[in-house]
Amino acid sequence: MLKTFHINLSGHFSYQRWSRLANSHYYRSLRPSSSPTACSFYSTSVKDVPYDTSLHKEKGGVIHGTLPAEADAVVIGGGSVGCSTAYHLAKMGAGRVLLLEKDMLTAGTTWHTAGLLWRLVSHDFEMEVTEHTRKLMTEVLKEETGQETGWVQTGGMFTAYTKERMDSYKAMATLGKNFGIESHVLTPAEISDIHPLLDVSKLTGAVYSPLDGTMDPSGTCMTYTKAASKYGAQIVENCPVIDVTTEEDSLGIRRVSSVVTNQGTIKTKNVINCAGVWAPYIGQMIGINVPQVTFRHAYVVTEAIEGVSKVPNVRDHDGSVYLKRQGDTLQVGGYEANPVYCDKVEKDFAFGLYDLDWDVFGRHIEIACDIVPAVAQSGIRSTVCGPESFTPDRSPLLGESPEVRGFFFGSGFNSGGMMLGGGAGREIAHWVLNGKPELNLFAWDVRRFPSHVATNKSWLKAKSHEAYAKHYCIAYHHDQPLAGRNSRHLALHETLLERGCFFEEKHGWERPGYFVPDEKKNLSPLEYDYYGSYDGEKHENYPYRDQLEQDYTFDYPGKVHSRIGKECLTCRTSACMIDTSYMGKLFITGPDASRAARHIFSRDVTGGKKIRPCTYTLMLNDRGGIESDLVVAKVESKKGETEYYMTVGGTTTEYCKGHLSDNLRGLGLNCNVEDRTEAMAILSLQGPKSCAILQNVLGKDDITKLRFSRWMASKIAGFPAIIMRLSFVGELGFEIHCANEYAKPIYEAVMEEGGKHGACDMGYRAMESLSTEVGFHHWGHSVRTDDTPLEARLMHLCDQNATYIGSDAVNKMRNQQPKKILTCFTVDQPVQLFGHETIWRNGKTVGYTRNAVHAYALDKGISFGYVDIGSDVPSLNNEVLLSGNYEIERMGVRYPATAHINSPFDPEFKRMMGKYSADEQNRLRNILEKL
């Protein structure tokens, strides 16, 4: 007797074609399974699922025998990421490497994964990670082991139904050219030539990557472990971890000391947690939170479909569905708006599955029938529904724990562990051996999450749900989450909200994005509605969401573009106030604070004979890579002791704290790193009239005597504050640092006076535009850990004849020519630039832009990127650099570009010194009046 299934189409899709489905062979063939831990199918048995335990014997790689008493590194988890990590550690000479698997290799989630590898992704470093995985699958492991990995080159196609979706594909294809990724933008007719089974009647186009493919879970893990064994690693199955122990060293630092298993205890200094959905269990053993959740994730395999064996894999992002070629069948899966949470996955769960919930999954079949009509005429051979781990921002969790030294993360891959696992394993190995990955992986570093939100279960659940539901959504540059909002408020939050602030979420903070002062509406994010899923109601009247959707474009965002322009040009012609309180506020304190500062920073921040100095400097790693660019002020505590006050990017606060702690501990210095971010506010008043405004609220103190890069203590409206003469936007400006409780009265006093001078509020969108326009750096974009001061033109920030972290590497650079060099580009044609555009020089690709904005004062696009001319010239100097014919490629179209050594806007920084040209100010006011 057939069971009737109700297919519930919810979330993103409103159209219904149940009648067609009910009459289709597909719908009639559905039958439920009888066991929650077995596959659902009607024509196959469990052994037909693509995993065969005999492969352990056939392919080798698993070493049985006595558990070692000690190891240099212990990898927990025998899935794709764990096996890759063990392989790379062993190959890179980590010593005694041990991989522990509680059951058998792949038994967790790897065995049932789809194994898709797509070369085109949204981020540069993810392309590099994926390319390394693909090279391992197609070349390296086969050469090292003499056996196939199971790689099948199918090609991959992304289909688009809208211009915006097609634009996003073109952006990825453009970036991919820098990494040698072949791709082709296709018309609907060309799509049919490559994939004749697709219904192209509604398609706008597609992008096709012919070298994409599919990875075999068993073959991949077996070749990883066989190669790892070749390099001396030991792999032990059926060895669950019972505990991870730690001990405090002489400095009070917790460090990993051993791993306890059912077969014995292994002494070790390094543990890598690659346990997948079970990673939180391992974290709990040492009291560490692993910020990931588990959802049931599913796919079905159709019966044979004629012609399928020669078509590429397909991602229909607009339908949130993928179609994987699997022999003469199709595997259909996707990401729904109402995934089923797994509150708990049993520790001994292995090679297990859940019953497929057709009310949840049915919408994927609906879409698949639209994409490939032949699916509606096919039956279902098997279903697979298993646990998968997901994170609050759709990015994996990597890196060393800031709480326990020697404990490394390697989980939360959001169903992408196979594709990303090869490159991720290599970077984890570098992390263990060298303290840092080779690539800039800040977006994956576990320290990106502030501890108080990462441990909040409701925040974690809501954020991870949205990340899952939007897995295939277009990655708009200024998109904002709707989940997990209002978890951290600045002192001025309500005040700014009343003044029309549209907030952005960063590092848990609600920070000002831009202002809509002329529209009387509440732009506060509402409580997360899960997009109407789980029998909830989706917010109907939601001004914040409506305002956000104005940014859902790759062109200039209409009214938003004009509003940001007005803020920018008001700042250039009058003054603007921006609340930058979300920035991290870190202090080095203690008797040895000055010695610690000399060790950490690339410049002498003690000031010498300077009074109350503020110093722009760098923190470097041993390789000379830039860990942070920041301002350090030498201040005094209430006790009269010298302290060093650092302001760092809000998203990097935890990261910078980790860098400071890692490098100061063990030096024997009597100093501490204190985080006072939550207790302090920073208000930045910038613009040519800022000095006059501030003077009128200061009283007797003369602000005109405050020199650039100095600070003074004063009172504003009777409240104590520290005023620093600094600017991040290239204008005469001041930062007001005060206790949170004084922020509102100080703000109100300054803005009341500012209103008389034409001042306005400003958000981070304008600040980003202004700072890029003048050529200031943005860590994580124009400067990163994989850039050096030589390449970034920042050697003047590195003291000579001084010893600090990275100084040896910097000194070697002094007589070298850079391989790549940071360069500014402007594009006269009116196109919106975001970064990740390809740089062409004399008809050859030489790099890509890191960050880009519309420069309102220049009235054109401006971007910064590193140019690598390679072997075309004997040396890369400014003369050679500027001699080329440049183009910037945006979404497949090249635009003539002009290269500059520095930004063409105020290259001598005269404006910051208060030197303004009347003609230039009139020009800027004319641009402002036209907005």
C-alpha cells in the first residue's frame, strides 16, 4: 500500500504544482523506510549506499596495533577533514602523527556526503583552498599512493533566472581568472548544448566550469590515509576519545597534555578536533564551546534517466537545489528554509541515517522537476538523510583555541568538508607547525566570534538557521543578517536609532551603517522570524528588511547610494560625527608595558620626547606578514602608570587579543592585556569645521593647540574625555574617547553645536568610502597576514635598528624588490566596484582588487590591489608599474583604468593638517548639491 506524502512548499517558494507531482511516476514511487537509522528506498538495500567497508582492506592506510604512548599531534575524527589533516601533518614533518576514529573511517558524515567540488566560489582564499583539494584528487594522491581517489570530472554548471544572479556568477568567474579557473558564461541556447536535459525556457544564462567534479568519500579518505601512513602517520579505528586532559604551565597557561581513549592514554601537546558533528563533545571535555549546530541534511537518488551520464553537475541557486550526476542517475539535494534541527547526535552514531521528512524535502523535488522535466518521469532509488554541522556565518571553524594552547579546531564545514577538506587540512597543519596558516584565513579563524555570543545557544541556533536557509542566496556585498540581531548595543544605540540610523551587524555589535533622517520609520531589526518557517509567521511590515533590500544589486544602490554620498561630501565640506565605539579597545598594562610594546609593535610607540603620542603602527608575525594595522596611544592610568591603549577593528578584537597574548606570554614580562571595549565609547568628529565645533563645546581648553597624532584630556559639556587628533577619513578630525555613561551627553552637546555648522551623522558605509578614497588601509582587505610591509608600501612603519616581532623578516626585505606591490586604480566609467575585480596589464592578468568603493569626491570608482608582473620585467618599481596599460575587469567586462602609486585625492594629506583649498571646497559643495 502506498503512503501519501504532503509536499509542503514554504519559505522562498509560493508556486504549487502538486497536481502534476501527484500524477507523476516520481510521486507514485515514494515509499517510507521502516527504520530511523537506515536509508529510505524501495529498490535498493543499505549496502547499495555508496560506501563499502571492504575498501578498508582493499585500499589500506589503516594501521592496527598497539596505541602509541605519545604523539606529536593527535587528530580526532576519520572523515575527510581529519584524514587530510593527518596526511598534511605527516607530509610536512610533524613527527609522530596519530589519527583516531571512534568507528571506521568516514563513518560519521563523510560516508554519505554528495562529494561535490565547485571551483567557482565567492572568496579568493576559498578558491585557493578548493584548488588544492582538486589537485590532491587529480594528481598528488594518485602519484603518492598508486591508487585512484575516485575523482570523477563531470563539469559544473550554475544556472540563473535573474540578472542579479547572473551578475554574481560573472563576478565569481572574473575572480577565478586569477587562479587559472576556466569558466564560460553561457546563453540559454549554449546551456542546451552542454546539458540537453535542462529546461532553459526560463533561464537567463549560466556559468560553466568544465573541470569541476565529484569526489568519492571512501576513495578520498583511503588515499589520504595511505599517503599519511607512507609519511609515518598512524591511523587507529574503533578508538573513541573519552577525554582530553590539560595542565597549566608555569605561566598559568592551559595546555593540552593528553588524549584518553578506550584503548589507553596518549601524551601529546597538540590535538586537532576534526570530529564533525561530534566536535562539540570533544570541546566539552576541556570546557570549550564549539559554535556549530547540527541539521538533518538530505538528498535522494533517482532511477536511471536516459542521457544523464554525460551531463555536468548543476547548481540551481535560485531554486536552492543541486543536481549531481551519479552514473545514469541524478542525486537531488538542496537547502530548505525549514531544516530539521538535531538537538543531539548520539556519540556512537555511525553509518546511520534518519527517515527523510518529505514535508521538508518535497520542495526540492518540485524544483528539480522544473529544472529537469525527466525527473518527474523517474522513480526514487534511494534517499539519504544524515546529520551535518553548520555555523553562524557559513564558514568553517579553524585555528588554535585562545583558551587552551595546543587545541585546534577543524570542524563546522557546512556540508563542504569534502570540497574544502584538502586545502583546509594543509592550512591546519601549518597552524599546528608554524602557529599560522599560509593563507589569510581570518574568515575561518575561530577567534572571529566574541565568546559571549558564541556561547549563546539561542543566538547560535538562529544565526545557523539563517546561514543554512540562505546557503544558496546571492552574496550581495552589503547584505546583512536578520538573525541574531540586537545582541550588543553601543551606548548611543537608541539615540542613533531615533535619528534614522540603519544599523549593520559586526562582531555581534549593532554599528551605524548609514542614516535615513528624512523618513520617519523605525529601522530596528526585529526578533528573528525564521522566514516564516516552523509554523511561525513571517514579519509582514518590516522596515529594516525593506531598507536592506535596496542594497540587493551589483549596480549603484539608488537612494542608498545618494544618502551615503551626502554623508561623505558633508564630511569633506563641513563635518560629520560617527560612533566608532564598536572598535576594540585593548590596553597593555603593568610595570613592563613599555618593554612589551617595543616587542609587539613595528614602531616605537613610547613616544620618546613626544608628549601624549598616538602612533600608527603594525603588528607583524615572524614571517613579516601584517597581523594588524592600528593606532597605539601612550596613556597614564589613574595610578600614574604607563599604559598603551590600542584601537583595533571591531571584528578583529578577539584576533588581536590572541596575537598579543600569544606573543607576550613566555617572555617573563610583568604585563597584562586588558579588553575595555564594553566600557568605553569612541565618537569621531571629522571634517574641515570639526575644530570650530569642538572648540565651542570645550570651554577653556584650546583644541587648536593639539597637534596631529597627539591626545589631550579635557571635558566636554562637563564630562571627562580623552581627545585624540586622528583621522581615518583624511580630514581634519578628532576622536573623543570616554566612558559609556558620558557618550550621550557628549554626543548631544557636540551635535547641537555641529548643527550650526551643517554637520550630520555618518555611518560606516561612508567611512569606508572616505578612507578608501584617501588611500587608507583596511586590514583584511588591502593588508592581510599574507602581505608584507614591503608589498603594502608600509616600510616607513617599521623601525630600523630595533628588535620586534617580524623585524628579522623586515630587515631582509630592505634590499629586496617586491614580487607584488599595492597599487591604486581609478575607473572613469560609472560602474560600481566592490573588490575582487581582475586587474589586467598589457593584456595579461596581474592580480585582483582587494577593496573598492565609489569615491564621491573623485566621482569615480577607486580600488586597491596587488600587481604581480612576474617575470615580465627585471624589477618591479614605480616607473615600471605606471608604464603599463591597465584595465579593471568587472563581471566579465573590462574597463580602462588608471594606475596610481597613491590615491589621487589629496595624496599629500594636506586636509588632515587643516590645509584646505577654497576652489576644491567649492567643487565638492557643487557635487554635494547635485545628490
